Amino acid sequence: MREKLLNLTIEERIKYLIEFVNEKRIKIGVSYPIKIIAVTKNFDETYILRAINSGINDIGENRVQEAREKFSKLKGIKFEKHLIGHLQTNKVNKAIEIFDVIQSIDSIELARKINVRLSHLNKSMPVMIEVNTSFEPTKFGVRPDEAIDLAGQILELKYLDLAGLMTVGPLTDDKKRIREAFKLLYNTGEKLKKTSGKTFLHLSMGMSDDFEIAIEEGSTMIRLGRIIFGDRN
């Protein structure tokens, strides 16, 4: 696929990917829509605009300050803003001002701090738990066996709406290992549905190199950067 997209414009790549994901979804018998989150880390606001104008509704950013600077130049333009990078507690105030969804909750302390700040604004926010399904020590996220307990505590927080789980696949070319990590997130999500009573949870998994496997294993959100915009500076 990468070679096929190489000589296309960003707009053409997005059109191709939207069609590809929809066809893949139908082929494997998935009834729910799969969101494409365009990850614009290290790309300025003009790239966000190009993505939105090409049919993307969800933008993912890794860093609060970078996102704040770009989003401030796009006032009046409607799109869903996802924080997909690690959130430091000292950036919580800014994060809840500019993002619509925080995908990277990895501790009850962070969740409680967000809840307190939201209570001051009388505002609720969808959040997702980041799960380290590859067990790589360099990655953020809770262990799968800790995710259910953390979810239970988050469900008790008035201003947080638990929307699902997120993971980053293992850094490897071994497709079996990648698939196992995504299966693990799916299975964790199924356990969480039973304990929480929720009938649907988002699974945010799959990036430029592994999103096809992620879709096959139940992803409802794929986070695509490089395959849309090219290599980052």
C-alpha cells in the first residue's frame, strides 16, 4: 500500500484510505464505523485543514503546547481533537481547554486531577485508558490486568465519561506479536464491557504500519500520521 500512496497528494491519500478502511470493514463483517484519526504531530495547521477538507473529522496530537498553538489558528472550524500522547499532570488545565477526548489516561491520580478541573467548569469529557499490551518498558500505559480496576475507579468520577481503551502496538515487524497485542486489547475491552455494563467501547489501536491488523482485531479508531502526511521533520 505504501508504494501505491507514495506519488499521491495528501488529499488523494486520505480519499484512498477512507475507501480502503470502509471496504475492509465491510469485507470482515464489521457493523460499526471505524474512525480515522489524522495524527498531525510536527505538521502545522495547514495540514490539519487539508485533512479536514478531505473528509477527516478527527485530529490527533501528542503534545499539549504544540496542539494549543495550532488549534488557536483554526477557530471556527469544527473537528474532534484527540490527545493521544502522554499527559503530564501540570498540563491538565490546558489539555481540557483544547481537547475533546483524552486517550492517554494511565493512572487514577491523573484521572482524578482531570475530574477536579472539569468539575470547576461543570463540563464532562470522554476519556480512554492507555494500556501497555506489548509490555515494553519504554511505553506508557497500565498493564492489561490493571485496566479493569482503573476503569472501575474512573467510572466513579462524575465528570469523566469512559469511552474505551487505547494501545500502541509493539515496535516490531513480527505480525504475530502485533496481532497478539491487539487481541489482548480487544479481550480487555470485552471484560470491561461485562464489569462496567457498557454495551460499546472504543478500541483505539493501529497506526500507519499496523492498522490493517488492528482493524481485523476489532479497532474502532486508527491513528494515521506518516501514511497520510509523509515523514515528519
